Amino acid sequence: MNQNNHGTQKNQAILDEFIDRIWLEEGLARNTLDSYRQDLSQFAIWLEKDASKDLLQAEQFDIQRYLAFKFPISKPRSVSRLIASLRRLYRFSLRENRIAIDPTLQIESPKLPRSLPKSLSEDDVVALLNAPNLNDPIGLRDRAMLEILYASGLRVSELVELKVTEVSLSEGVVRVTGKGSKTRLVPMGEVAVDWISRYLNEARLSILEKRLSDSLFVTQRGGSMTRQAFWYLIKRYALLAGIHKPMSPHVLRHAFATHLLNHGADLRVVQMLLGHSDISTTQIYTHVARERLKQLHTAHHPRG
């Protein structure tokens, strides 16, 4: 076996152990784990080719050179994610006594501009919710999906993966499995409950055509809706509603959070409803709400 193959296999073993361990310890989502693996695999390939080292032999100088190589061809957010991946790996390796010094200790992340999430006005949301054709079972399904998405602030993956058994119409709550397989109970509100009830009574069986499925929202093929299909639907309904802002399922989730805060909801409550593990992730919505409050003040206060 040549030295390059040996280095590649060693790096693979290092990454496998690291990914398996953080999955077991923290239950991170598959997308997060895949991002770690992608970032670290690319660094391992570069390190082996450029410095003939494996991952556990990397020094601060190697990481600085790699970042200098990546920075001109990467977005600041991608570089920030890369540094976070490297930090996780080397802190884990230090804890396991695989290395004596953490080479990322003096590495700083780039300052990222705070990007405010795009949101919809309450009038926009009403227009969007009214867009599906209610004379068609598919339109009734889509209205129910839009209503629960706005009422509960679900991620699109959480929405399309809902099972019939996870919705309690009598209690008005939905049990959601979010990132890292964490479950939470989220209230739906009376309006969303009414639309889900109507969809179940008037449309779901018609769409299934005697096929069986445990998915709440089904397609004419008898399976559950995909994220991509719902992404397409919400864009189409936005055009029908005359909404020309950039549109995605996540925009409706942003609207849910922003409108709650605009109407006086507590930030911690919004954090729990969204399923954010860290309140700093939720705090960005306070900036959106604050901008709206400034606009209202300017428009209506005598000294605005």
C-alpha cells in the first residue's frame, strides 16, 4: 500500500469516528453531519496533497494556509461553517487525547453581515392562503398545508413528514419531529384545525383513491408530499396571489415568527414554537419586528 492510500484511509477512519461520535452524543441532523463530513474531507484531501499530512498532524499554519486558499473562492458564510467544522474535529481529537494542541485555537471566524430574514405582511399571508382552488381536493389539501405552516411555523421537512397520528384536532396541537430527531408539541390554532379537519373529511380519501397511507398530506400517487413539490406549490400560489417577493416555505415560517413578535409574543415562546435549540437563532426575528415597529412609529406618531 502506498503512502497516499494509507493517509486517505487514516483520514477516513478519523472522520468516521468523529461523525459517529457527535451523532451519538448530540443527535445532530443528517444534513449537519453531511456538511461536517464534506468540509473536513475537502480539507483532508488538500492537506494530504499539499503537506503530506493526515488530519491529526495538521498545525495552525496549515489551517491558515487552507483558509487563505478557500477564502477568495468561497462565501464568508461557507468559510465560517468550515472553521466551525474544523473546531469541532480538533476539540474532539484533543478530548480523546489524539492530539496535544488544538490547531484551531487562534483561528478567528470571519465577521458575517446580519441578514434579516425575508418576511411577508399579514395581507400577503391572507392573499397566499386564499390562492388555492377549494373546489378541488388538491386545492383543499394545499390550503390546509399553508394554514398549518403559517399557524405553527413548521419547517418544510417537518410539514411534509407529518403523520395522521401526530395531529390532535381535539387538543389543537401537532407533534413535530424536528432537527436532531427532537420532538415538540406545537399549537395549531382554531382556523388551522378547521382546515385540517375539512381536508381529512372532504379531500384526503378522494386523493388517495382507496390507497392506504399514514402520511397526513398525500399526493395522487398515494405517497407523502416531497419538500421539492411543496416548494414548487408555494411559489405557484404566491404568483396567483400577486406576491412578487422571493418566496419559499421558509418565508412563511419567518412570517409566523415575525407576526407573533409584532403582536407581543415573548421571544422564548417563539423559540420553543420554532424548535430552536439556541435563543440566539431566534433573536434575529426581533430585528425584523423592530423594523416594523419603527415603520409604524414613523407613519402614525405625531413626531415620527
